[in-house]
Amino acid sequence: MTLIFTLETLQADQGDSLILHYGPADNPLVAVIDGGPSGVYKRALRPRLDELRASRDPDGALQLQLVMVSHIDDDHIRGVLDLVQQLEREREDGRDPSFEVLALWHNSFEDVVGGNGPAGVPAEVSALATGSTASSAGLSEPARLVVASIAQGRRLRDAAAALALEVNRPFDGTVIAPRTVDWGDGLELTVVGPDGERLEDLQRDWERNVRKKPPSEATVAAYLDR
């Protein structure tokens, strides 16, 4: 059997949106890696996925073997969130789904720092997403953008749960390095970060500096800016 491996890049402005074609040459499998910032899903990612679906089974759902979010910055996660929310709307409207997501890799901020749902992230984190508050707290622009994307990561996690998507298989919770996963059909995925030691350090630091005492915006800003 002839196997293929093709990584297709979509126009994603300052972000990333990739489609991986792999497996049997006569019937390639499809995975999505990141979805770009606002507008990319509507303009580039969805039309390309619709095109693939039309070429295979116009009346059925296109199977996405894996949808992966490399990290929660807006220019990577937004298009994936748009995709999953489209599936939510289709289900609510009683329509057949356009796509079938067989697995999702996504480390939300709450999962990474060891929080338990939205309560794991104090309100001060969300407050810092606004430009004026971020400036007064001394939060840098890169850090502010990370804060702004935390809520997107939470929404993606909650939408995945509502759709009963399989999240972070075969990991026990967080996707973590070092590990190589045999995904089947000739595809191996090697995770290079984050590693366990850095995650444990992050979780201890978060617990010590933020969660166990009433946080101020300045405390959270200093933590996130590092």
C-alpha cells in the first residue's frame, strides 16, 4: 500500500492553519492543525474542508481524524473554536454535521495550571484581557494577548465536552512531552513540549503565587508576563 504525507498550508494572516493529508494514497485521511485568527475559518479553512467533503461524500460528514491546537494564542485557536461551534449549531438546529471530529488535542489554560473548571482561573485574569486594565497593570502586549485567548480555550474545552469529543487521547489529561504516538495509517506524532517537569513547575508556581491567596491584577499580570 502506498502511503502519503502532505502538509497543506492555508492563508492564515499572522497565524497558522494547516491541513495534514496522510495514509493510503487512494483514500487520504485528514487532520487539522490550528485554525488561524478571526476570519480565517470562514475565508479559508471551512471552504477548503467543504471542498474536501464534496470530493468524497457530499451528503456525509468529512471525517477529521485529529484536530489539534498547538497553543491557545488567538491566531492559532480561533479558527478551531469556530469549527467546533459550527458543529454545535448544526446539532442544535437538528442538521447533519458537516464534519466529524474523531479526536481533539487541546491543552486549555485551566488544564495546564491544574485548575478545576473556570473557577481555576481568577476573575482578575479575565479582567486583564481589556486593553486599559492590562496597561494599568503593566501587562505587556504579548502577555495580554495570551490572557485574551484563555477564554477561547475554555470555550473550546466546554464545546468539546458538549459534543462528546475525545480529547487528548491517548494521554491522561494534558498532552505532554516527551512522547511519540502511533496514530495509525503510517502516521506517528512526536510531542516535543510541554514536558512534565516544566508543567509541574508551572502548576506549583500558580498554586503558590495566585490561587492560594486573593490575587490582585498586578499579581496575575506579573505571573503571566513571565
